[in-house]
Amino acid sequence: MEIGANASSNVKQATETFVLKKAMEVSSDTMQTLMASVEQSAPKTNNPAHLGQNVDVKA
């Protein structure tokens, strides 16, 4: 019985790992698509070169 239980847990672990990898792959593909769409739809600004060089962190 111990060998069967051990093999069963190995199969379960391999299956869970496979499902996790697939979920991460789908998530990565979705994020890449989202980032590509944001880059395409982002408005192009024509701000002066000095704008955004300094950040005031004092309150």
C-alpha cells in the first residue's frame, strides 16, 4: 500500500505542477497582450525636456 500511495502522491504533485505552469503561462500571455495594447493606445505627449526631472518629496 505504501508504494501505491507514494506513486499516487507523485502523480498528484506532477499534475498540480503542470496546472500551475499552464496557469502562469496563460497569465504571462495575457499580461503581454495587455501591455501591448496599452503601448498602442497611450497618447503621445510633447512635453518639454526639463519636465519631470525633479521630484519634490517634502510635504
